[in-house]
Amino acid sequence: MNRICLCLPTNRACPATITALHAEAGYAAHRFGADVHLLILDSAGERTRAAHTRTVAALPAEPGVTVHHLDEEAQRDFLRRVVRRAGLPEPGRLLSLMLPPAVSYGACTNRAFLLAAALGCHSVHRRDSDSTYQTHAGQPVFPVHHELPWLGRPAAEASAAVTRTDLDPAHTARPVSLAGASFIGELSVDIGEIRRLDEGVYHDVVGLWAPADACAEQRRALVEESFTGAGTAPFTGDRSTLALVDPMRVDMCNIALHRDVYERIPLPPATDTIGSDYFLIHLVHDATLPGILHNRHIENFYTPERRTDAGFLAYQTRFVKFLLSMLYFHHVYARMTAEGAGLLDGGQRVRPGPVLEFLRQSTGLDRAENVWRLDRVDTAYRKLGGQYAAFADRLASHRDRLLDQAEQDIHDFAHLTEAWPALIEAART
């Protein structure tokens, strides 16, 4: 039986999402005969967690579905046992990288990966608490419909089941390692107000996540497709493509990864940084591992806290840290692309060694490019005035700290990558 982990990390109230996710778990169990471990990693406050506990308790029993609702203390206990069993140096540092005190999109998903290994799962299927399922003909449109059948199997076996195949014949013997789609609705990054205030400023700011040597046309193209997902058109029928999946076409709220990917390399554990959970999508693509791109897009929405002063400050900080991380990740992505299938071992699994080497090389890069990025953000936000100008003032007083953090985040990612195989093995046992 195919054992899977359907995962929901959350730090906000989302009882409706938990109920909907349980329905998707039931769909996976009934339609595909899967053994589904529904994993809710709950970092919300005490009152919200209590409401989630009541929601979980009220879920109907579903054959083939096991629900795990873990607060941060339960997660920390699990991680302590894993780190201790792994016997690695600096256990305190590893624990803090796995469960940091600040928001980390990568770290919460890494916890899911370790727990999935402990549960004996073959794949992790991630959803988010600020999204919901579309409906069609009165039924929810569950992404697991495309995710479950083919993960881990040779791509050639999946070719008859998809709408089209866009895969080099040389890659068809490799396993399907990813299945995913995107979202419709709100932008994935909460910067739509910038575009409404000043289209030119929006272009300048969003274009900063391109490589520094990108030409004007490349920057324009990137801005046009950034953070927009699949647009706004609703689901009308299934389409799927077997391909090397373009990282720009999938979102981490709507993705499944095979264990031979996430048990080899973790996600960056950077805190307060959007996009820190997208690394493995690039890795799968660059290593020429096949995936299935489908159109069961999830509907993205904004939660009320983003409209508060604290929410604005937190989100803009995460966006700026994302821009700064690109100095390092563009370096790594370029080298992974050049390495291609050389990133794989004889069993068609990712080799951690080259990735670790590329990460360590990147930490020596000149920070001048990131100083330039901060200068551009400062100029752009001051043009907007209001709360954006106030944020620029705050940014100016934290420039050195942000530059240091961006580099330290890569050091931390390299450290965790080196430790990851031992952590996975410890979780399994």
C-alpha cells in the first residue's frame, strides 16, 4: 500500500482548511487505496490551537486516514529525539534550524519531511492554510488526484495517463519525482498594492529578484509572470503534462515530492524569508528528474493579519530578505543547471555532495549586488510614500544586519544539508 503524508503547516486559525484537507485525505484513501497520514504542524497560539484540536476531534473516522495534530512542543520533542539519535555535532544549532523562534517556510516543511520519514511515507503532499480547493460540478478539485498514481515510478509508465508528454526520451526511465500545480486568486506575494500605486515602482522592485546581469527584456518577462500563479480562470477539466517541470509553474501550496528528493536534500531553513521553501522544485528540474504539471490549481486568499501594521512590516521584511537571498541562490541554480543529470547517482537519486559544494561556494560572493538591491528598494519605497517610506527608514537602520543574515542563511542551509542524511536515518529508526 502506498503510504503518503498529506501535510498542513500553519500558524493561523484554519479549521475550515483542516476539514477540507481531511476530505482530500479520504479521497486519496478511497480512490487510490492510499494509507494517508494527515499531518497538521500547528504553530498557532494557544486559543487557536485549542480550536484546531476541537476541529480534529470532530472529524469523522475515515478508513485509511490517520490524523496527527502536533503543536510546537510535540514537534520539539520529536526533533530532540532525532537530533540526539543522529549523534551529530552542534545539536543545539540543528534543533534551532529545524524549529526556529521566527517564521520559516523551509523549516516547517523540513519538519514534515522528517516526520514523514518516521512514519514510513513514500511522499509528502503539502498544502497551506491560506488557500482552499476549487470546486467543479459541485465537487472539490483535489490535487492529490494527479499526485498519487505516479510518484516514484518511471516516467515512461505515466506517459499514457497524462494529457501530453513534453519529455526528452533520455529522461523517461527516470522516476516521476514531483507533481504539482499552482494557484488562482490573489498574488502569492502580498505586493499588489505596490502595483496599484505605481506600476513603474512595482516593475523595479519585482525585477530585483532576477540575476544582476539580466537584460531589460529578461527582467520585464520575469516581472510579468512573477507571483501571479495560474491567473484567475477557474478549473473546467483536467489537463496534465509529463515534463521537466518549470519552477515558475508550481507553488508550494500545491505540490507533492517523492521521498528520494526530500530525504536527500532539505529546504533552506531561513527565517522571515518568503520563497525559502522553493529550492527542491529547482533541484528536481535541474537534475532532469521528471514531474507532472497539472491544472488542479488551489485558490489563494489573504488572511486579515496581512492588513495590520505588524503584518505589513513582517511581510515586507520577508520580501526584502527574499530579494537578498537571490544573490546566493542564482549562483547555486546556475551550477545545478550546468551539472544536470550529474546531480544524480546510479539509482537516479539526488547526490547531496555537489549541492553542498555549490552552497559553500556561494557564501564567498561579493555583497555589492545585495547593497545595490537594498539601494533600489530604498529608492522605490520612498517614491511610494506613507507606510512604504516608513519601512524604508526602518530598512536603512538594519542594512548591515540584513546583509549578514542573508549570508548566514546560506551557511545554515549548508550545515543542515550536510547533517540531513543522518537526521533522516535517525527519524526512520
